[in-house]
Amino acid sequence: MAEQNSVNWFEIPVTDLGRAKAFYEQVFGVSLAPMDMGPASMAMFPMTPGAPHAAGCLIKTDGYTPSHAGTVVYFAVADIEGTLAKASSNGGSTVVPKMSIGEHGFIGQLQDTEGNRVGLHSMQ
């Protein structure tokens, strides 16, 4: 097997899929594709098979509850401060403002419209 990163899929729990979909589309400038899989309603982040980085979705289904205290997924962005501003203007908030992590770049964290804590990473 070729070398790869450990994570290849993520699911972000939501209570209002339409609201969350609109939030993530506005904040990250992407279109999420709706999909139903069994009892789960999802909005899929854009993905390219075989490309680096993990793919994932927003998911609304029984047993999934948004959480500020759970696992944190980090999105690669070009501009952390700009992304945090977009989050705030679309119903989210800043949890951790942009901060240096030394040679590994910068991070920040936001809270989405569902109450999830989401990380941002940039080298600038």
C-alpha cells in the first residue's frame, strides 16, 4: 500500500442540514452536494478521487450530535483571518484567533452554526 495520511474521511454532525450547508458554502467558497444514504442526509464537500487530503461531509442522522468539545477537523485555507471573518458574518464565531504554531504555520478555530468547533490551518 502506498504511503498516505491516516484520515481519509470525516463527518461533521449537524442538526439543520440546510443552515449548515449554507454556512460552509459561504465560509469556504465551495458547493456541497446533497446526498441521502439510508437514513442519513448529507452534504458532501468537493472531492477528487486519488487527490491528497481527506474528503468528508456534513451529516444529519440519528446518533450524531454536534459538539464543541469533540474531535476537531482542520480545513486548509489561504487566509485564516478572512475565513474567521466569513464565519462570523454567516452565523458562526471565532473560538481561537489566528496564532502561530512555529514552523508548521498558523491555526485558528471557529464555531459553526451547529455548535461544532472547526479548525483552520495555513502556512501564512
